[in-house]
Amino acid sequence: MRIGILSRNASLYSTRRLQVAAEERGHQVFLIDTIRAAVQLSRVGPRRPHPRLTAVDGLIPRIGASITEYGLMVVRHYEGRGVVSTASASGIAYSRDKRLSQRLFSQVGLPVPRTLALYRADELLPGIESLGGYPVVLKQRRGTQGRGVVLLQGELAAQSVLDAWALQRKPLLLQEFIPEAEGRDIRVIVVGDRCVAAMQREAQAGEFRANLHQGGMARPIILSHEMRGLALRAARALELGVAGVDIIESGRGPLLLEANSSPGLEGIERASSEDVAGAIVIYLEALAARRQRRRRRRA
């Protein structure tokens, strides 16, 4: 099988692990630079032939948040040519927009923290009041690894946000703070219809974000039946075959925070000792086999 890994950086742990896992299973691997592929596609015009991107049978998109639009363009190109992918273009788009993903979770009845979408600065203070007052969590609609997430503990912090917002004017999300979580959350890797690995992350002293990129510590954890079902339903709601699902424990049960379409593999593989990269490759093989069977039936 010819497998394309869509990535900007071939030296990243996740990219290297996926390449090794695929090659160990006898596949031919192509590392496709997302930006270069997108530039090729953007040059298509009425007088230009359609570019011939690397021909592959399956795709593993590893798209950074800063180049989401470029990545979506490339994934859609391959989808249009019948290439199976571990994440659909629509699923990637859903996961990158926190407002949209929260709405989708709510529509299918998944438990999430109380969240408000803010479009104007004058909505911030009434929004804080409607969530029960300080502290509250403020998030950018797009962001990963804990970036763009701040804890507002009082009026001074809120005023600083208002001053900054006057310059940027970007929609934001306001979310209730869950104090009983005590700076901990749970990352679950979903591959197909299985939760293949999980870890509990704990924020360092003085920090409320548990992300490993923000200095959090990780340890393995055995998922409850409820958390396992929640993670699987979250990935399904966003149409993601592979997802990193974040869950927080609250006094009213586990709550769904978000799902990442390109979850990092280093922290979860080391904490859980699970071969997540291998599971992703096996899932892609299954997708390709399923598509091949459908084609035979139609022939």
C-alpha cells in the first residue's frame, strides 16, 4: 500500500513514528509537505493542467493549526480521487473550530462544560455573570496545545481582555471553570471504533492547563466505561477516524472539552506504552480494504 503522511516537518516524533510503523508493515511511505502540495493546487486555472500530486492509496493528515486551510485543500483533493484518509476534511474543519465542535457535541447530547460564544466586547461581563462569576475560562475559537486559553480570576484580568479585544475583535468562547478537576484532564486516543490509549495529565504548580506543552505531567489511566463511550461518541460526532479526545472530570460526571484531529503521539505513547502509530496504520489498512471490497461489488 502507498501511504502518504501529510506533514510539514519530517523530523517530528509523530511523523517519524507513523513512517516507521507503516514501513514495518510493508507499506511504501511518502512524506508530503502540506504547503508545497497546497501551492501546487492553488496554481490550477482554466489554462493550466491539474497538478499531479504524489499518488497514494491512503492518507494520514498531520496538519498544524496555523495551516488548516492549506491542509483542508490538500485533503479534499485526495478525497476527490478516492483516497482513504484517517481524518476527513470536514472532520478536521469541525475539530479546529471550538465553537462549532461544542455545538455539534451539544446537538448529539454529549456532556460539555457550559460555554458561551462571544462576538462583541460588551458581551464579556454579562457572560461571566451568567456563568456564575469568576473564575471563568476564556478560549480562542481556534488553538491547540493550550495556547489561546486563559483563566480570568477577577475584574482586572477581564479588563485586560477587553483592552486586547478592542484591537483584535475576534470571536471568543467563555467557559465555566471546573475547580474540582484540580488542574487534571484525560486525553484519549480514538482510532476507528476503539480507544487505543489514554493518559491523565496534571498541570504544573500555578498553572490550570494540563497540556504537556504547557508543562503538564502525564501518567497512564484505565478508562471507565462512561469515559470510553464519551470519547468514541465525540470522535464520531466530528467524523474523525483518529482523534485525541480531551475529557475533564466534574462533580456532575465527565465532561467533554474538545477533540484534536492531529493528536501528538509522543506523550501518549510514552505514558501509556501503547503502539498508537501502529494502530493508526492498521486502521488505514482496514479503510483501504473496505473501499476495495465496495469497488469489487460495484464492478
